[in-house]
Amino acid sequence: MSDHTITRSRLSLTRPLLTALLVLAALFFIFPFYWILTGAFKIQNVAVAYPPEWFPLAPTVQNFIDLFKNPVPRWTFNSFAVAAGEMLGVCIVASMAGYALAKKSFPGRNLIFILFVSAMALPKQVILVPLFTMLADFGWINTYRGLILPAIGWPFGVFLMKQFAQTIPSELMEAAKMDGCGELRMFGTIMLPMLKPAIGALAIFTFVGGWNDYFSQLIMIRSTLMMTLPLGVATLQGEYTTPYGVLMAGAAIASLPMIAIFVLFQKAFTQGITMGAVK
């Protein structure tokens, strides 16, 4: 039997096993969302019943009615405003900083990059106390500025863009300089189009992070109308009772934008991760 035949027989045996493992993994990761989505249509007694009711036999929309008795549209707007603001700011700042660290020579460049990489190892909880004190001195507590601006200097964003920019040939910039192209024009017309895959991946990372950033928003927000959707849904839990159906309805609504973003921009996300994001 030839080596080619042996290889084909091994592939024919392992392929069904790999397919079964992938299906099991997909079901494992999809099940929480399925449970949230079905739980949003269950009354309280059914939601906490044991053994569980795997599919609502008597679905109800009362949980959504009770959910929208709260300022859910305002919470949703706040989430979009914060996540979109962080996404735009991070993409602009990180692309410029990454380009400068990758393609420009200046004193202290390596030290600055080491500091960015070191900052990635710091948990966000470590900087929240001094950050809160600083924002309180600025008068930015309970404002969009206090929620958006501190997140713009994201070290991972600079790292991602710097590693990607290093894969772009320097000869392109040298040719542009010989043609009389200035720095701003060269960055806007040459670098940005080539950085699009990395910017797409960074935009997804940033938007999802800003949308789900519960802990920082809990510290910085003081009024009900300034709450974001994840934070607002979390406050619906009572002191003595927990309306699981209402909470699951809110969680289902909060997860829909994330699913839509991944479905619409999965190509840019995959390309940005694989093409030079981690060198």
C-alpha cells in the first residue's frame, strides 16, 4: 500500500471524529445563548423549575413588557455611544501610534513600546482608583467623556497596530517621500488602506469591550439615565427576588448587537488577526 493511500485512509478515519468534536464544541458555546433566549420567554416559575424546561411550552412576552418599563432605549443609546466612541478613538490613536512605533526612528522608541507591552499585563482594577480620582478632579464622573476618553489609550490596540504595520514594506513610504508626499498624506493615502484589516479587527475588539465593560461603568456612572444596557439590566435584580425571565430578556437584547457585528465583520476580523497581528 502506498504512502498516499495510507494518508487518505487516515484522513477518512479522523475527519468524522474531528467533525464530531467541532459540533460538540459549537453546541457547548451556543447553549448559553440558547438558554438565555428561551428563558426570556418563560414565566418566573418555569425559569427556576427543576428539572428544567428545555423549551418554553407556554411562551410569554411579559418579560419584555416588564423590561421596557425601565429606560431600556436610553440604556441602549448609552451603550452604543460609549462603545462607538471608544472604537473610533482607539482606532485613530492606535493606528497613528502603531505606525510611528513601527516605521519611525526616534529616541526612546523601544522603551515606549516596552511600556505599552508592560501596561497590557496590568489588570484594569489596579488603575481604577487613581483613574476615578483623576476623573473626579476633572468633573467627568457620570459623563460620556469619563466613560470614553480613558479607554482610548488602549495598550493592546497600539501593540496590534504596531505589529501589523511592521509587515508593510518600508519601500512604499520611501517611494512616496521621493514623490514629495508629506507625512499626513502618506499616512492617509498609503498606510491607512493597508492597515484596514488590522483596523477592522481592532474596531470589533474595541466595540465589544466597550459594550461589555461592566466594571468600569459601574464605578463611573451615578445616575439611572446614564447607565449602559449591561449595567442597567444588572440593576433589575432585586434584593429578595431575582426576575430571571426579565434578566434573560435584557441579556438577549444586549447580546444581539455583538452577534450582528461578528456576523457582518467576521471576514475583516479573521484577516486582521491572521495577517501580521501577532508577528
